[in-house]
Amino acid sequence: MSALALLLIAKILITVPLIAIFGFASNKRLNTLTGQWGHDPLIYRLYAVALSALLVGYLAALLTVLEQQVPWGMLWVGLVSNAGAFAMIMVWSLNPKMHRAAWAFGAIAAGLVLTLVYPAQAVAPLFG
């Protein structure tokens, strides 16, 4: 298993519960979690759909990485998604809990940057 495979597995494991939360939690619960307000959960449901699309991409990328190939397109998509989420939360959220959660997105973005700089090492098996 490679470092990039482990990073993708971590991202998948983070994304699945987020899809469940944003797709099915009550609007009141979502407002509390995010520190936002609103009467319609549509934006949260749309976010769950967007996360689902990313999940499909991460799963496809994982299959590519397991063949020791670099999924270039998904690396860039993941970098924009995770670095963007980190930046937006840090700049716009007034909720300190959200700021702490944003660091997971920042760490994944940093891992993706390292993968773009050192692709051969990122897909090489860690052991063996």
C-alpha cells in the first residue's frame, strides 16, 4: 500500500460520514454543526451531492493508485476541493469548532501537494 492510497482511504473515510450528515441530518442540527443559519436544508443536501461526486472520484483514484499509477486529474480536483474548503472555512466561518475541523482539509491538501511534487514516491509501496 502506498502513501497516496492511505491518503485516499483517509479522505474516503472522512467523506462518507459527511455525506450522511449533510444528506440526512435535520436542518436545525446542520445549522448547529456549521454555525450557519437558514430555514431550508437544500444547500446542505446539494453539498452532500457534491461530496458524493468527489467520493466517486476518490474511489476511482484509489483503484488507479493500487495499480501504482498516478491519478493526475483527481489529484488536482482533490487539491482544489480540500485547499478551497480549508481556506473558506478559515476565512469565513465564525465557528471555532469549524476552524479546528478545517485542519483535516488542510492536511489532505498538503498531502496532495506532496504527491504532485513527488508522484513516483507517493504511489510506490511503503513496505516491500
